[in-house]
Amino acid sequence: MAFLFSIAALVPLNSKGHYIHWHFIDISVANLIVIVLIVVTFIAALLAPFPGRRRRKESHE
Amino acid sequence: MNNAEIDRQWTTRLRRRVEGKLPPEKLLPDTQPSYVASWIYVFGVATLASLGVVIATGCILALRGPQWWHGSPYGHFVNSLHLWSVEIFFFTMVIHLWGKFAMAAWRGGRTLTWMTGVITFLTSIAAAFTGYASQSNFDSQWITTQAKDGINATGAGAYFNVLNLGQMLMWHIVLLPIAAVLLTALHVLMVRIKGVVPPFEDSASPARESLPVSE
């Protein structure tokens, strides 16, 4: 349990949130991180090789 | 009862129609087209898996109640599992949506597959928002007092009162989960009936190799 508390302390969730203001855009850092992670994961899903894809194609040729 | 009468029964006609549209080998296929071996096709089933965790943790929260999820370590743990499975649910669903949009996944008579996905997405957003309103803490009080002005501006406030905790909780744990699960089931059945949408270059050639699912 103490280990779990030490992990939780790495990200203080009870403090005031951080926001980014740019012209009319007003977004929390947490939401921005999630959006960036989704974009990065989407690009990785398109480009990353799927395990065994080459082997499957060869075995069916 | 003779054969003609049996053929006219609605149960007989329905069964034959279902058997024609969705035979067992199509409902639970042994193989998938080779183009499915890509990470972008994984996010649909990842969304399904996270929905399963959302429903399971939601059932545990419903069994134990707010005092438990606010006041005990295990309650906090299950509450967090519920939150983070929802985060992963939307994370994977957005990537699934972007991928299918880029593939124009409504091609080949898949309009109903696409539209059930759209409605499921909107229903899930409503389920998530009523979840914020159902936390029964200061956070939910703040969120609902902010949300009421937006809802009232649409004219729906008389029927959908976000300050009414009982109403929001019922929407969150009864109506919207039933809708989301039924729509998801319909969406998956449509995928099984019509098949996974092929890439653009493959859609012109109907003859494609099929690969075993388990490999």
C-alpha cells in the first residue's frame, strides 16, 4: 500500500490544474497530453510493423 | 400443421433470414483477410475490451455504493479502474474512428455499420457526462452547476435536469449503458455481416487471401 501511495505522489492530483492559453484556444495540459498521445498512437498504428505479418504472407504464398 | 403453415410463421421466416445473413462461420470466422494484420485494426477490439472493464467495474461500484467508493481503499481502486477504463475506452475509440474515417469504412454497403458506430460514440459521450454528474462529490456538484446553463440553453433542461442526482444516476447506470451495449452489439454484428472494410487498393479485387485468426 505504501508503494502505491509513493507512485500516486509522483503526480499531485490535488493541486491547481495547469492551462495553456493561445489566442482563443484554452486547454488544460492534461487534455493536451491525452490528445498528443492519441495522435502519436494513431501514427504509430499506421506505421509500426504488425508482428508476424511477413511470416503469414510467406506461408500463404 | 402442414409445411406451408410452418413456412408462414414469423419465427420460421425470421430464423431463415438470420441464418441467411449471418451463418455461424460468418458470426465467428476462422480466418480474416490478410489486410487485417495491421495495428490500426486492433483498436476496435481494444475499445470492446475496455468497454467490458467499464461495465464490470461499474457493476461492482453499483453493488457497493458511494460510501464504499469514496471512503475505502478498495473502493478508490475500483473507482479508479472505472475512470481509467473509460479513458482507455475513449482513447482507443477515437483512434478506431480516425482509422475507419481514413479508410472510408462506409464503403461497400457498410452505411449501417458506420452509423451504428457514430450513434454508439454519441451515446458513450452522454454516458461519460452523466458519469461526471453521478460521482456524488464536490466535483460533480461543480460540473453539474456549470452544465445546467448549457443544457437549459438548449431547452432540454425541463426534461434532463443535470442537478437531479437521481435522474443522472439512472441515466448513467441504466438507460445509457443498455443503449451503448445494444448499439455496440449491433455494430459488431454489422461488421460480421458485411466483413471488415478492405483498404482502397484491395477493394477493387474481390479475390483476397484469408489468414487464420489464431496465427
